[in-house]
Amino acid sequence: MQLYLIRHAESQNNARPTYLRVEDPEITPVGRLQAQHLADWLATLKIDAMITSPFLRTLQTALPILTATQVNLDVWHHVFERGGCFRGHDETNFAGAMGMGRAHILRLLAEFERRCRLEASIDDSGWWGGRDRETDQEAEQRAKRICDRLLSTFQNGEVVVLLIHADFKRLMLTEMIGETIDVTGLGPMRNAGITKLNRIDERWQLDYFNSVTHLPAKLITGNEH
């Protein structure tokens, strides 16, 4: 398997102070340009599968890719950002939000309806359902489950794109290569940054980390470490 872990394009939360962040922001005008450059670059590859979280910012990042390629899109319930869908900016005011429901997501993807699949667990009540914020331990366990799922789903050398989030991308990298590389020291996770891993001889090998060579310098954003 060749796996491309890609952070979503710049969201409104990325461009705002922490105290103004909301539970499910859309991408910014800069983010839309980033997503288009990302789509143009991915169109040069032969992609077998594209997976995204049910957050609005990852779905909006996927839309130009669906236009530029013929790849199908799978919305996996459990590749969401660390913590889940919640309001607030620190532990004193966190409050669980609902997240988009199935019908809302399908409307967003309506132009590509025949090429998009949502997991059955995403229903009209909202994919997060107002639960409390996920704990760090729960997030780490979820990252391991997603890594295991990728290995059980793709066993024939497929090229897979996974559109996810900065903190969850870090958790997945820790699970995949954390025994040999200090993931915390790799630097910031740029918006639309591409990290490529290859599955070789029963282990993950890091090909490159957080590449933004597909973006003009003025479109490089995302300083989270």
C-alpha cells in the first residue's frame, strides 16, 4: 500500500483566534485555493481509494479532488479529529455538538452521489451525537483501530488517500512509525500538507513528511506543532 495522509485545507478555525473557534467550520477562500492545487497534484496519480472524515472541512477539501479525478470517496465515521465534534476552547467550556447528519453530507456531495459512500453508522441524528469530548486515551485507541482497518482493507498494493486532521494525523503517525521516529519532532502540520508512507515487509516506511511543494508560497498555512 501507498498511503497519502493529507491534512485538510485551511478552515475558518485555523484562521481565527482559539476563543472564536466553532465545532465544524468550513474552509476559507485560501483553503479553497489550497484544495484546488492539491486536486491538481493528485490528478497526476492513479488513486485507488480516497477516504475522508465526516467533518465539513475535510469534505470540502475532497470536492475539487472528486472533480479532478475519477476516484470514489468513502466517508469513514471514525477518522475525525482528536476530541470529536465539540464547542469551546478549553476544558472549562467544552460542550459536545451533533456533527452533520447523513442527509446534510449527502447534499454536500450531491454532484458526486454515485461515487460517494457513507458508513451506515452516520445517520441523520449527527455523526457525533452531542457526546462529551473524546479523551486522549480514546483518541489513541481509535488511531490504532484505523491503522488496523487500513491494513485489513487494502492488501494489494493500492494507492490510498486519507484526508484527515492535524492531531489525528499525528496520532496515526505515532502508531505507524513512532517506534523508530519521534513524531513530535517532525514539525508543523501544514494545511493540505502531504505525508506519504509505504507498507513494505510488514512495516510502515516514511517516504516524505508534510510536503507542500504543490502549493505557492503564499498559500502555505498551518503552524500547529
